[in-house]
Amino acid sequence: MKETTGFLMSPQKIAQQLQANLPPEFDVESARFLLSEQYKAPLKILSALEKSGYLIRIKRGLYTFTQNLDRLALAGSLHGPSYVSFETALSFYGLIPERVEAVMSVVDGHPIKFETPVGQYLYISQSRKLFALGMGMVTRGERAFLIATKEKALLDTASRAQLKTKNLTNQEVLDFVIQGLRVENDSLKELSIEKMKGMAILYRNLAPRKLVAAIESLK
């Protein structure tokens, strides 16, 4: 017999049961299907779990679990196809000292912004050819997610900065990276110039190309 309104078990136990049978980010229909086996009003149970703090509604129809939440891993489920890049990826790799509040990703599609209970997510559109380059995967804890390589993240950041590159020398673009972003010289020397050259020519502005030329002169 199905329970109509109350819990057959504690909210914590129900959340654990869902977490054992659903992906880290899940749609409302998947949860309703599982809960309907025991409850006549599964959506009320889902709402109660959210109010109790066991679930977070990221956007309409999409939930995630509070336990083991990974904001970077969440980005790919929130909107895609996409992968984390820009200053978010640079911070993840330890190339810049600042913690970046917004999670920034490149997307093969229209740009969009989400304001969620766990922070802001920005998706910046990129040409399909450029989007396909410089994508990697990392594992953190129990989660794996797509993220730009160090080289791609740096070039994406330089491109997004919208520097007036026609009036800037290669060294001035490099100064922006070293002084503005505070990327260490030694970290720049460790990057693959060949990988960066293959990507830099695909950006619409000159900042990535000038930056690659300046980094090459450091080696």
C-alpha cells in the first residue's frame, strides 16, 4: 500500500535511496518514477526533500543532491554540450591565485547565464571547430567532468578579455596575463606552444595569437 502524504522512512533515508539509484543531477520525471513505487504523491515528497535541504533545484525540472555536490561537475549537466574553461579552469589548475565565484564554460551553442542556488553559471559560445579542441576530463572525488586544458583555458581567457589588440604589442598582452591574471612565468613556460598555436589561429581576435608569440619568446 502506498503512503499518501507522510514518509515511510526518514527524509535522509529517502534521499540516500534516491542518490543510490539516480545520477548526481537528475530530472523530476526520473525521481517521480522511483518515488511513485511507494508514494501516491511523489512530487510532494520531492518538494519536502528540497525544503529539508537534501535536494537542490538547479533549474526547472533539474535537481541535484546536497551531499557531495561539485559545482564544476554540475556545469555540464546544467547546460551543454559544454566544458569548464576561462578563469574557472585556470583557478582549478592553480594557475591564478584567485577563487572564481562564477563557473564559466564554453558551449557549442547559444550563450546563456543561469543564476542558481549554488552560484552563477556562464556559458560562452564558441565556434564548433574551436570548441572541439583543448577539451579534457578530470576526476575529483567521485565525479568526472569535462574541462579545458591549461592551454585552452588561458587562450579562452585572453580572448574573452576583449583587449584592444590592434594597439597592443605581444609583450603587453603577456603583461596582462602576468600582471592582470597573475599567472607565473614558470607556469607559462610549461605550456605546450604547439598546442596553443593550433588553437590560437581559430579565435576571432588577435589576443591569443599575440600571447602565444610572447610565451614562445620566454622559452
